[in-house]
Amino acid sequence: MGMGALAESMGIEMTIEDGAVVGRMPVAGNTQPYGILHGGATAVLVESIGSVAAALTAPGRLSLGIEVGVTHHRAVREGYVTARTEPVHVGGTIVSYNVPVHDDEGRRIATGRLTCLLRDPSR
């Protein structure tokens, strides 16, 4: 399963490690006018890897993001940021994740939250 054109255009790379989906994104090209990582870019990273994690819990079903939120803790001007999914709730139709985001030095720069709806593709 790919992450889609938006995530790919932002340079997001995804791996699966110990059952978690991990995403890595460059700061360069994803900044706001002040030269720091754009909050919307962080939200795209969170929703992209969280949606893949949700889809992996229910093969053959669609994973649709229904709520995403990001609390930003510190600014990042260069390098990469890395996010990792942490399941909060995995149910039959609703899946929720916490998604901490760290910089290259391992400092938490943001905390994301994502809830996805799982549904059959025929609906």
C-alpha cells in the first residue's frame, strides 16, 4: 500500500519496524515562510503513516482518516523528522494512534493523534 501522491511529493519514506509504521520526512521543501517545518506537513506525515498502520490491521478494508490533530512542541529548521505509530485503540471499525514526531537529535518536536474509520470497499 502506497501513501499517495501528496506524501510522496513531500519526500515521506515509510518502513515497518516491530509492528509499528515509521515515517521519515525531510524538513527542506516542507517549511513555512519563516523557514521552519510547516505544521501542515507534520499533519500529513502523521495521517499518512497512521492510515497505513490502520489499513494493516484490517487487510482488504479501507482506512479513512476521520480526525487528525497535532500539538507542536518545538521548531525544526533542517534535517529530517521521524514519526512512529503507537496504537491507542484497535477496534472493528475505529482505530486510533498516538504518533510522536522527533528530530534528528531524538527531541520530540510534535505529538500527533489520528483516528481512522475502517470500512468495506463496497460501501
